[in-house]
Amino acid sequence: RDVTGVQTCALPICGISVISMQDFLAWRRNEKSIPAKSALITIDDGYVSAFETARPILKKFGYPWTCFVYTKFIGSGGKSLSWDQLATLRDEGVEIGAHTASHQNLRDPRGKSPEAYEAWLHDEIIGSKQLLEKKLGVRCAVFAYPEGRYSTKVLDVVKAAGFDASFTVYGQRVTHGAAAEKIGRYAW
């Protein structure tokens, strides 16, 4: 942590400080300042490589990060993270964010009636948040849209879920006034 109390990485890259999601959210609430050139590290989906490969590297450099997971993939075997691995990440200070239940395109109603589509969106967005909170015993404060896709209807459900911030993959510079429900990220 630096003198402002913001968790930053040990070795800033090109003058860019890697900050935690909680420090970013506190900055959005005007509770904390962050360095002018700051970045968040986020890893999506819930592949075990986030635990086995990315985690040791990020720990080595002291980089805080966020892991966005879709809940139907957790513990499904093979290349998926387990609930125990997510609990370890949580205990190490990694922010765990929701990435829906099934990682499907939220804009596509797939022939469902308006009522069925609304219920499905609720399960995908709010249901995934509630499951993460129940299983991990923490508040799930952030959400990432699968493939960055959203619509007005999807945004309404995300707002109703009560996330502090939600992320797309449409890269953009994030300013203090950026809409909390569609903050852009750069995908690498």
C-alpha cells in the first residue's frame, strides 16, 4: 500500500499502478484517491489456469486482481476452478465477481416469452450473484458481461442486482463519471 492507503503493485509498469477492485470502487464513491495512471487486472470465466498459472505470477509481483466466474462452470471438472480454489482466492484477497450462471449471450432471448426471458435473466445475473455470496460468504460487488454483451433489458436486471460496478470488454478510458453498469475493459 502506498501513503494514500491504495493497494498498488510492487513494480508499476510504465508508470501504471495496478490497484485492487475495492480501491477502484472506493474511488468511484469518492472515499479514496488512486494514482492518475491506474489499472485493474481481471480474469474471466473460472478456468483453473487462473489459479495454477496466473495466481503465482500475480502474487510474485504483488498485483491485486479480480476473478469473474460463471457459476455453472465451477467444480464441473477438467479445466474449471473448484469452490475450494475460489475460497482460497477469496482468502488471499482476490475479488470474486459474477459472470452469470451459464456464460450465454444475455441479449438473446432464444425464443423465450418475455416473462420467461425476464426470469432467465434474473437467474443468470441475480442468481449467480446470490450463489457466489452463499458459497463464499462474501458480498459479490462486481459483474462482467459474457463477451461484454448487454442490452437495455440486461442493464435493468444488473442494476436491480445491486452490483457496485459492471464491466464490458469495450475498451475505453475509465473516468470518474463513467456509467457504473458498463465500465469498459481492454481484452488481451
